Amino acid sequence: MLPSPRSGGFRMDDYWVWCGSVVKGEDDRYHMFASRWPKYLPMHPGWLVASEVVRAVSDTPEGPYQFEEVVLPFRGAEYWDGRSTHNPHIVKHQDTYILYYMGSTHPFMDVSPEEAETYDLHDPRCIVARANKRIGIAVSKSVYGPWERMDSPILQPRPDKFDNFFTSNPAPCIHEDGSVLLVYKTRTYKSRPYSTFLHSQTMSFGVAKADHYRGPYTALADETVFPTDKFCLEDPFIYQVPGGYEMIAKDMIGNICGEYHGGILASSQDGIHWEALEGEKSYSRSIKWDDGKEQVMGSLERPFILFENNEPTHMFFATADGPGEFTSAANTWNMVIPLK
């Protein structure tokens, strides 16, 4: 990982910015699909009720990226993704752009600026929106749109399985024939009595497949990808290598990669059975800037690797300043780290 350009990446005044995912467009420019929500809301859990997917553009992978448009705007509580769109992951297959994302909805009024100070994890809007998190796709023949959004999610929770609460954080790998391997984040519904949350504290991964990116998608396993008594992970990113697949993901505890909120590295031959390499670190929150200074970022999440001609060239991260954790950040943005 080479020094990160301070002037690179993507940020917006008056918005929290998160979830950077980049593709080279038909215009040979670099298009970042990210999420944003207004800064009058708390960073977390403001995204659950007000995030929207946007597109920004740059002539180079490093940026800086300039905002161009809202790609997946609010479209009403009656839609499964009508009140929040988040976790964008852009892929191009042949002549089609496929935008994976998480959507959610709730039937309540928007959180007004006057309510923002009291909006928190216990707010009914937050509780319902969290339970309604689902993965979907939008497709387009151009990176500029128009985008066809689906009327239903591509992957629903399974009531009698470990992924019975929600599906989010899509990590797709589209093969040459259009079939898809999809790793996703989930939680398990918690039995009574409830405390703060209706779900388990531990995050886990599931894996699904589809014969075509439009679906249908089928979950492949009755058990989590990694055992929950040892692993607590989020933000997977997967890619093909000779003989199988590799995955990087955020280590919520640090007991696998050796760094709290650092990145694990895992491998699989079939995409279903994964082995994490203990002690191996795919990335660190400690980064170096192009002015020579080093910094431990408050957050470094949602890793995305840009491949060009099948070679990894840049890594993108959602990042935050502050002493640690995004909840204490004053600013968030998407940063880029060139790769050697």
C-alpha cells in the first residue's frame, strides 16, 4: 500500500460520506458510487433513515472526485428501499453496470433537523429501518443511468436460519458467464427478553449464488461462513484468484488479524467454505499520507479494491477523523490508497 494522496478521494461539505465503490466508465473516467446523508443528523444511526447513493467522478483513480448526481434517491415508504439506500458496490459485466446496495424503509415521518439531537438507536424509525435492511440491485447500460431498480430485494432473511434478521453489506463476484457468488453480512434475531437490540451482538457472513445477476439468489449454507464464537466481522470484499477466491473484511475485535478494526484475509476454493489466515493482515487503520505523515484513522471501513486488466491498482475506504470510532468523528469521507 503506497502513500495516500491527501487531496484524493471524495468528500462533501454538509454531508456524512461513506461506502466508496469505483468503476471505470464508458467515458474512460472513474466513477465512484458512495452514500451520503445530511450532517444535521448524527453520523450513526443517521444513515439508517436518510442515506442515499450518489455518483462522483474523476479523471484519475486517486481523485479528487466531484459530485455529479444522486443515483438512488428516496422513493417512498411503500418501496422496500424507499427511505434509505446504502452500501453501494458497483460492478460492470459485459455492457451492463450492476449496482448492488442495501435498502430499507419505515412508515414514519422523516427525522427533522429539530429532532436530530434526540434521534438515536432507540428511536422507532431506527429500530424499524434496521430490521428492514435488505440487499438489492439496480442495473443500467450506462454509468450515467437511467438505473432500473427492482421491486423486491434479491436476498431475503430466512426465518429459520442464522440470517433471519436482515441482509446487508453485499460483496458480489460476477463470473464471465454472468453467474454470481455473493457474500453478505447478517445478524440473528434474538429471543426474548430483549435489551437494547432485537438482534444478536455478533455479526456474521452468509454466502449465496445466482445463475444470473438478476437472480434468483439462493443462500447456500445453514451455518455462518465463520463460527460466531470466534469471529465478528463486517464489510466483506471478495475477488477471484487462480483456484478460487479471496476475501478481505473488517475484524471487529482484532483477534484474527491482530489489529482492532484491521482487515483479515481469507481464502476459499469453492466460495462456500472459507479459511481465515490468522495473524495475516490485509490492511491497517495506520496509514501513511503522501506528505510523509502517518495517522491512525478513527475508522477505516468498507474496503473496495479497483482492478484494471485483472490487476489490483487501488484500495478505497470509508474513513473518519477523530479519536476512534465513527460515532466520535467530526468528518467522514472516502479515501484512496494506491497499490504497488
